[in-house]
Amino acid sequence: MDYLLPAILAGIAGGAIGSAISLVFQSRRRCTYASGILVGAGLIATLFPGVRFAEAGYAVAAALVVLLVCSMVSRHSLRRSMQFAPLLRDYGLKHFKRLDLGGDGYLTREDLEVALLDAELSAEDRKLIKRLAWDLCVAGQVVDTTVSVSPASGTVVHYEHYGVSREDLQTYPQRIAERYAREYGD
């Protein structure tokens, strides 16, 4: 049993990798394909000396659980985005000028965070602005990039800043429905 914890930890890491693999496949069966790759990798691992079959089995099982949970969360989030899309489109277009504090033609996270500071916003307005901020990366596009370099390690990180234009808002319900149909087919 001393191999159980390392096997499960390896499986969790494998599940994260499996989730990333599943994004490569743009079809309804992407989780099936990623699961097959994980199971195959587990079986191949048993061919190496010192790797027990049970160890590989636990790792694959843990990886499959992580993959399925990530897939369910992703599907639920995309479904919610699809449900909110018409409301976000209508609200965003109606209040675009007021929300675009930078005047650059894009509603950015910064614009939306400042808008949320308005004490006179209704609960419904707050809900829609928060949802729009949540959906910026699927509703809009990259409008700016920040590069950060760690002075200690020299690690370079690129941050993408998203914004949504009027045109993005107008086509958002259709684009998110097409994405959902492409990825999940129902």
C-alpha cells in the first residue's frame, strides 16, 4: 500500500494532463479520446520494470475522475454562459457607453470592476455585470497583453487582458451556442 498515495497523486496530475489533451480534440467524444490515451498510457507504464499493475490502475482511475470532473464543470460553465448570453448582449449594448469608461470601444475587466462600485446599481445589474466580467474571455477578445519578468528566477509570464466590443456582444449568443454544440452536441 506504500505506492497508493504516489499513484493517486500521479493520477491527479494525469487527469489535469488528460483535461488539457481533451481540449485538443474538437468533438463530442473528446473525453472518450482523452480517456483512451490515459488508459493506454497506464497500460504502457506497466511494461516498465518496477511499475506495478495496481499502481498504474490507481493512477489511471484517479486521472479519469479528474478528467470527468473537469469536463462536467466545463460543460456546466459553458451551458450557463449560453443561458446568459442573450441577457448579456442586450444589457451590454444598452449600457455600453456608460460601462466603457476608457472610451476605447471595449468593455474590459477594469471597466466592469469600476462599474460595480456604483452604489446605485440594482441587484440585477450587478449580477449581469459580474457575469459579463466572468465571460469576457469567451464573449470578447484579447485587447492587451502584459509581460511580467520575475527578478529572482527570470521567469516570463504573459497576461492576456480581454475586452468585449459592441460587435462581439451582438454575435455572442450565436457564437457561444455554436461552441457548445461543437463541444457537446446537445
